[in-house]
Amino acid sequence: MSTETAKNRSALVLVAHADDETLGAGGTIQKLVKGGWTVDVVILSDGVLSVRGTVEDNRPGAKAACKRLGVSAPRFLGFKDQRFDLEAIADLANTVSSLKLEPDLIISHAETDLNLDHRITCEVAKIVGRPKKKPVSLLACEIPNTTFWNGRPFAANYYVDISTELDDKIEAFACYTNELQEYPHPWSREGLKLLAQYHGMQCGFKYAEAFQVIRAYDQRLP
């Protein structure tokens, strides 16, 4: 897509938790920005993880990661991590809608993900992205480990070349000092590179991010 076509386009990266935006779409976010899109990152949770026996505040990491990816600081909507199922989905969706972002493209989670917060966020994205006023494309991203540890394959059917963006994606994720792991964990530097290489092999690029198309329109995809 040309910059001339994309310059007035906006994308919403709507994810459940701090780090999901980088893991699932860190390269694509950079591509969109370079293409002239306005990109907003919205995180449904409060950015604080307390289900591992300790309290981990990932908000500083999220801000640093988004800066590395070339976008403004993310918006945290304040819902409790791993507790989305205790909220009415209408309340979740209305909180996102109250931001009045009106994107042309929404990138969110896959409905096949292991993590329940992710699956609920996918449903929220579908609600927020209903084409009432204009067409809105919807792409579901892959989160290494929680997507492919569910015994259900991630059926990728859309790929974005991130050959020149991969290094910055990995360094953006490294801003999450609570989350970066050692190989062979998928959240390691090597794991992220291998996954991008695998998807590149699938589609003919050196490195790629993979998505599922929920709904797509011409000129409303990266």
C-alpha cells in the first residue's frame, strides 16, 4: 500500500496484556507507522500481573516497548489480568468504544488462543469493529506459547514481511524485563526470531508475522 493511500488510515492494536502488542504485532506496528498509518495501542488490563505469586508491573516495559516500535504510550483500561471473565463483555467493549478511535484496522487476538483473556479480547474486538459507520478490517495475531500451546493450530492466512523490522521487535520485547526468557522458551530472543523465520518460510519472506483474517477490506490492511 502506498503512503499516499495510507496516510489517513488508523489502526487499533487491541490486546489483553502488556507485551501482547509486541509479541503479536511488533513488526507490523512498525510497518504501519512507516506507511503513514496512525497506530493506537490499547491494553485491556491494568498492566500489573499478580497471578505468578509476585506482583509484576509491566507498564514501564510497555511504554518503553511502544516507544521502540515508534508509537505513543499505550492506553491501559484497568481490567484485572486473568479476570476478564468476571466482567460483562458489554462493559469491556463499551470501555474501548468510549475512546472513540474509529480505526480502519483492528489487530487483536485469535479465538483459538489458550489464554481466556485473549479469547475474550478477540470477542471485544469483533464488537468494537462492527462496520456500522465504515468498513473495519480485523486481523487476529499469534502470541507465541499461548496460541500454539492450545492443541489447536493457528491457521495463518495473512503475512506481513518484517525482515527489516524484526531486530527492533525483539529489542522492544526485551524492554519487558519480567517477560524475556531464555531459549527454548518462545519468549526468548531466539524463539521470536525462529518463529518469524518459520512464518517467512511459509510465505516466501525472510521473516514474517502471521495473522488470521477475520474480515478484510482493500486499503484497510498493512
